[in-house]
Amino acid sequence: MPRILIVDDEPTILNLLNKILIGQGYDATPASNGEKALQLLQTEKFDLMISDINMTPINGMELLRKAAASWPDMGVIMLTAYGTVATAVEAMKEGAFDYITKPFKLDELVLTVQRALEYHNAISENKDLKARLEHKAQLGGIVAESQGMRKVCGMIERVAPTSTTVLIYGESGTGKELVARALHHYSPRKEATFMAVNCAALPAQLMESEMFGHVKGSFTGANATKAGLFETAHGGTLFLDEISSMPLEIQSKLLRVLQDKKIRKVGGSDHTEVDVRIIAASNEKLETLIEQGKFREDLYYRLSVISIDIPPLRNRPEDILPLVDHILRRELGSGAELPQIDHEAQSILDNYNWPGNVRELENAILHALTFAQGNITKDTLPAKIVGTVEEGLKSGIITSRREQFKAKSLKAFLHDKEKEFLQRTIESMNGDKEKAASELGISLATLYRKLPSDQKK
């Protein structure tokens, strides 16, 4: 039964709220002022607090700040008269879930309480879920709170121990090289060399020499014999980023190397055996380039034995704040005290579309650290990001993630959370549904009945 703390210095309102909430099946505790509320919060835990703003000697805003310091996961609803709505909006910026104006309607109160409990229960449930499901949240430095990135980490764990070629897809800035490095780090080749090359950055006339090396005198400027990337990475991993930019002539030579495991230097006649694992990456689908005659189909099939798709940051909002924490710890050191991110700044970060993905998020946090005088606020974030979000919310182009959540019915919310929990449990059992059903304490038939049709195979 959810516990709700009610704080109001008007006895009539306090008594009314207490009766309403008890009638709705909640465990309600009344407090006639802010001081008594703080005393209760020192010894008891509540799921939700409903507080008037205009109180003495401790007003609602001060109570909100002090309560948030001790119980950051507790939901808060503020009560306000029509004349102080601006103050209530300020309270939401400080972390309150919502506000209700006096006199309030019964159905409005009940619905707001219900949504506040749903929202903050979800936060607690996510923490419990992470504790129960064993997974590596930062495999090789990869932050993976979202289901999409958990799948990426699962693929890395399964594929890394092999020598299979891997093709990584992802928009610019999603972290394709980070995934490639993780594949190398968790492979038997981890003690050998990891070489990374951006094919788009190499001039076409120099690419063959860079890839396969050259002998002295093979072309103007070749003053000495040089080993190429394949030789340098012998026994290790070669990461070919933006492979879609590789000229067709070099694609043909790369295909030959993948088939024969041998290279021939530019200007040379001898072949050298090489043992290199190839990981390629592209920000555009190679199938489309094949149709346009810009990429060899036979090379594509050699490279795409295993494909890993990295979702863009806009499709995994659960990763945004954990990524911010990861970036701050990396920049400031693991033992440093991290700056707090106020609620307004969190809202900006959470609602921005991040077209530049993780790379753009990193730049935004570095910008904020440069200008922050202590905590990270809206004013420390890049003006372009702040302006885009504020204009989008104002025009309705962007719907805040909080509003999206609040608009969801309890039935839909519970259905989504159950589906997510089932899927993560199955993943933790390596896809074994029988073991997952046993872990969940339900029959296999019940598990299948609850799964979406595309997951019943």
C-alpha cells in the first residue's frame, strides 16, 4: 500500500485530503506544517508527499528542497492557490512531479496522485530490475541501460571470442569504434595490436599502400619499404571505419586478402601471410550501395557474417543521464565529487534529439563543465541545444518525456513494464524460455501467453 505524506497548515484541507486518500486505499499520514513533515521524513519513508506551498515557518518550496535531499526518489505534488501558479511551476523545476490548484477537483487529485506514484514507482522498479538481472552495464566502457544497447553488449559477449568478421552499423557519433574495441578486448587477440583506420579520411591513391604496404621505389616518394596496416595488425584486429568510402578497386584487393589470408605490397611480387580479424563499420546500409554499384556484393557477404546495429541516442533515452555520469567521471576522475545537474538541465538533456549522438552529448557536457560554477544548469549547456528544446516544447514539436509518461494509462504502463521485464529475464537466461519461466515462477505456457507474437519463436 503506497504511503503518502500530506502537509498543509489549513486543518480543513488537511482533514479533507486525509479522508480522500484513505478512501482511495492509500496509507495517508497528515502533518500540519513543514517542521512536522521534516520530523516524519527523518524516521519514515513515503512514496509520495502532497504539500501546500504557502505555509509558515517552513514554506512548501523549502520543504521540497529538504525532502529531495533525503528522499530523491519520493514523488512530490504541490498545492497552490491560483495567484501562485508561477511558484508552483518553479517547484516543478526543482523536482516536483506536478501541482494542483485550490480549490481542486476530486478526480483531478486522484488522477494526479495515481500518475505520480506510477512515475516514481517506475524509478524504483528500474533499480530493483537492474539488481536482479545480471548484466554488464558498462561492458568495455559501453553504457547500456537501454534494451537496445543491452542487445549490443550481448552480441559483443557472444561474438568477441571468435575470429568471425563483424560489420557494425550506426549513425555518426554512436560509438562504433568503442564497440569494435570491446570486441577486440574480450577476444583471444586482446594482447595483440588493435589498428583503427577511417577509410573516408584516406586519399584513394594512398589507400592501397596504407592497407597493404609498399616496397622501396614502387612509386615517387617511396624511399623505404613500409609495412601496411594488415602486417602491423598481424595476430590482432583491424578496424575499418566508414568502409562504405573504400574505392571499388581496393574493395577487390581486400576481398582477395579475406579469402587467401595473404597480402602483396604495392610494387612487390612476394605474398605475406597475415592473421588479422576484420571489423568493419558504416553509417549507411551497404545493401543500398550495392544496388547503386558502389560496393561489391561479394565483399559485403564476407564482411557481414555478423552484423551489429547500434541504435541512435534519440531511440535510447534511458542511456542519456547514465552517459552523462560516465562522461563526468571520465573527465573528473573516479574519486572526484561530481557536479549536480539541476532538474531544468536534466529536462533539456532528456528532451533534445541528439542528431550528433553520443559525440554531441560529450561535447555538450564538456561545454557545461567549462562554464559551470559548481552545478550544471541550463545556462551552462550549449545555447543551440537549449534553444532547440525550449522552442520545440513551446511549439509542440517536442513532447516532454515526463508528459509522455504521465499521459500513459496505468494499464498500458503495467503492460509495457511486464513485457520489458519478461524480455530482460529471457535475455539473462541466454534465450532459454523454460529457464526464464522457472526464474519468474510461472509456467512456460503462461510465459508464452504473455509474450508478443514475434517473440514466441
